[in-house]
Amino acid sequence: MNGEAVIRSLPSGVPGLDSVLGGGLPEYSFNLIAGGPGSGKTTLAHQIMFANATVERPALYFTVLGEPTLKMLRYQRQFSYFDPELAGSAIQFINLSAEVMERDLGEVLQRIVSEIERAKPGIIVVDSFRTIAAGQHDRQETAKGFNLDQFVQRLALNLTTWEVTSFLLGEYAAEEQRNPVFTVADGILWLTQATDRNSVVRKLQVVKTRGRAPMPGLHTFRITDAGLQIFPRIPEQTRNRAPQKRGRLSTGVPGMDEMIGGGVIAGDAVMLTGPAGSGKSTVATQFMVAGLAAGETGVIAVFEEYPEEYIARANARNPEIGKMIKEGKLTVIYLRPLDLSVDEALFAILEGVERLGARRVVIDSLSGFEVALAPTFRDDFRESLYRLVGTLTATGVTVFMTAEVSEAFSEARFTTEKVSFITDEIIVQRYIEMKGELRRVMAVIKMRGSDHTHEFRTYEVTPRGVVVGGPLIEYDGIITGVPTLRANPIKAKRKK
Amino acid sequence: MNSADTGKEGLSRDTPAREIARRLIRSRRPDPAGADTAARAAASACEHLYRELSRWVGPDGCHALFTRALAQAQAEHPALEQIQLRARSEPYIDGVAATIMAHGDAATAEAFESVLVHLIELLGRLIGDDMAMKLIDRSLFASERGRAGPSGTREEA
């Protein structure tokens, strides 16, 4: 009889949600799942039920007037979490429409309580609670003396004393939060779906949870054949990260390591920018292959082409790529939907990193990534990218990103102005004209905490990859794109 | 059980739906048997299933199911012409006695069995055979429990 009351946590059965909730659903809590039509309330409730219901402690699903039960069952059973074996025994559906339409709140409460006494459930769901309230709208006080406030109070009391974890589902708008159920509820999960141009983005917010520290903010989610999948803003792996050793990693590009002081610093975020066709993806692939050759594992996230095309092209230059994929040392993640959220991309990449124990991540390219995002996320692309890169590097992986910059031939743009601040190292590629030929040059313009060369160096894109050449010390005006040969280059060099 | 074939030919076979329907009817047979035992038991099984399924899908949802099943069965069994379904009423099925009187015990029993078969098949098409079986099993269990218990009551259609 001593000690504190322990509030156990129930698994929600929804990937990512337990993390957002601060450890799971508090047992015996009285919760509201609110949101507009089609926001996923019923699906979320079903996932929670199927994750927790047992024959000994079943779940009771009370339906009222909203979606007809038969239709709900017909559609819900399409989800992979729906186990028909549990229906009827561990999960029981009970219809309250007669009590709500023909009787009063007292009768509704009595029916719920009598069903709870009969079945001794661990979980109950009332779908939709809003229709109970609406059905009683014109009856402020019933024959049994209940108004809506009192009904909610008594329902909460009964459910808690019966040691039931409960979920009321309702279509509420944000401005309705003065409703008594919001005050009484121990937890409120708010689901929204916002349309922006042609894309729809779903978000979940834990508005309230008693006795827990939920993850703040809006968390994007998707509904797939498996049900809801939440993408927390701060993934679990980041919070549990261990300090990593910092060494140098070879880029795999002959001549490039020397330019950056001996290789990429492990755990850094590197950005390689350049115009179309300058060889960014080739360098990124070489960086990955160098890691694989050193016994590391890696993840490549592609946004601009299908993985099969990407792999075929990379494999043509580096046959190791296909072999490493087959051996499970490399994974190529395809992230090309136009309603992508940063958190979803982060989740997919982190999942790959976790699964393979990856040390290197290539994101090819940021330009494609930005296009793949739902329009609503493009507005805060800088903030999102900052979070993505910060989260990835916090796990200890080295992130190599490519970004396309459009350049007028005579004007050098070193980076996309939006994102250079998030990186530790920036290497730029560009075209120049020399002796009537188009040539490629690269330079290091940023290297945190390390020395690096300051000269432009030529490079070639060969069938085996990018090879860096020498500096153009005999030329001036390289940055203009049209360098000129010095009158006395040797003298000039000596003076230097 | 889940078949779009709801024609007479399909129903004449002992399909799983028909077997379940017969089990339901057997569970409602009065003891001792009377002259109209079979028809009364079949109608009682429909009444019982209506009440049990109403707990799950609501009286209106259940009424919609029975209305469709009755319409399908009526096409095959003219004996059901006088049968009326009264949602949220007790009894749910009206016109049983008149039907027995007009068509006899065997034809009426067969007709109500057909209603049950159509209903079970319809439910199977809507929510899957396995789920439909679960629901019917629960109904059957409740029926058998009610029959065995000291306070078990039986409806008169």
C-alpha cells in the first residue's frame, strides 16, 4: 500500500505515436480524438483497439449515428492491423443509436455502463461522441436530470473507476475548445488535414496529456494500408544518440581529398553545388562507393529519378553499387511524392541508417527534395532542412548533399542561397570557357574547422567517375567563367 | 459462402450460409414440437438475429440488411408476400401466422430459411465471410445460452 500510483503506458499500435505521446497512452485515461471529417479518427481508434484488446480485457466500440457500422467494418477491415479473429470476442461493436435518438443522456450512460459491467473491457471507444452531444442539443436537461456537462463528468468518472482507457471521437473545430469534454479529457489528440494547392498534408497534435511530457508541435502522418504512421518532429534515434568519433572520410574522388585537407570530416554535412551536368551525382556516388570499399554501409536518398534508373546509371560507373545493394550494405531510398513532408523523408532515411548501421548518407539532390515536398513545407524549407541535417548528423552519420545552382555563364553562384548555412563543408563546381572549349572547375569555399585549398581546380568526368586535375595558376578571371592567360605566367607565379 | 450467386440454383445447395441458417433455426425450435414448429422456429431465428445484429450495426442498419434479404427471398418464395418488417418494433416480423395459415408450415419454414441465407451471404459480401461468421456465431451463442438458462425466453413471431 505504499508508493506512488503507477500510471502504466499502453502501446498505441501506431508507429511513431508512442514517441510523440512521451511513452504511450496513459492507462485508464479519458481521451478525446478530435478532427474534421476524413482526418483519420476512426482509423486511429481502431489501431489502438487492435493493439491492446484481448479476450480477457476486450475493447468495446460504441457506434452512434455517424458512419454506419457495416460500412465502417467493411472499410476498416481493409487495413492490415484489422484481425477478424478478434472481432466479436476481443473487440465488440455496440450500436447506441436507439438510445441517442429515442432516449436521453441518462439512458445512454446507463447503456454504456451496463455494457462495461458485462464485458469488463480494457478499452472503450465512442464514435462519434459529437453526435451524442448533437442528439441532446435541444434537451438541456433530461428526465434523469443530466445535461451534457454532467453526462461527460459522470461518463469520465465511471470509465476511470472501471479502470478503462477510453477514447471519445468527435468532429470538432479549433474554436470549439470550450466544450466541457475538453476540460474533462486527460488527453486530446487533434488530427487535421490541410489542403495546399494540389497537395494534402495530414498532421497530428497532442493538445493535452496529463502526467506526460508529449513531444510538442505538429507531427505529419500518412494513412497507408497499415493504418496511421506518424513522423515525429524529433525522432527517437536523435534523442538517444551516442557521441561519435571524428575522423576523415575519403571522397573516393582522385584529387578531391587533398583539396579538403585530407577528406571529409566524419559527422559533417557536405554540400556539393553546381549547374546541371557538372557531375554532382557522380561525385556523390563515388563518395558512397569509397565508404563501401572501406567496409562502411550507406543510404542514398534520391528525389529526381526512379531508384532503378539511378542504380543502373551508378552501376555503370561503379559496379560495386549493385553488389553492395544485394549484400545489404547499401540502400537506395526513393522519395519522390509531391506531398512529402520533411519528417517523412527524415523517418525513411533514419530507418535506413538504423537498419544498416550506416555511416554515410547521400541526399541527391536538395533541389529534387524541395520539389518533392508538399507546397506547405516549401515555405519553411530552410528550417526543415536545418532540422533534417541536424537530426542526421546528430546520429553520427556523414551527410553528402548535392544541390543544383543555375548560373549565368559569366556569373558564379557558389550555393543555393537558402541552405548553405546548414552545411559544414561546401564544394562548388562550375563551367568555364578556355580556348574555345567548355571546361569544368571546382573549388572549396567552406570547410569548418579545417584547412583547405583556395584555388580552382579543373576536373574531368570520366567513364570511371570524376577525376580532379591541377590548379589553373596561369589564368586570371576564372570566377568570371572566361579566364584569361596571364602575359607572363611564370613570373606571376614567382611573384606570388 | 461469399458468392454473388444468389439465385435459386445456388441456394439449393447446402452452402455454408445455409448450414449456419439451419443451425440458427434449430436453436430456436420449441420443445415440445407443434404443428407449425418449423415455420415458427425459422421466423424466431430471424427475430433473434435481428435483435442480436442490431446490437452491432444498429436497428436501422440491421433493418436495411433484412429488407434486402427479404426482397431477395420473396423473389424465390411467394409465401413471403404478406411478411412485413417493422423496424424498432416488437415483434420485428409481422404476418407470420397468416403466412403459415396460407402456405403451410414447410413452405413458410423454407421461405424464412431463405431470408436467413440471403442475409448471411449479404453480410459476408459486405464485411467478409469471416467477420460475418463471427457475428452470427455470437448470435447463435447468445441464442443457445438463452435457451439453456433458467430465465431463457423465446420470442413468438
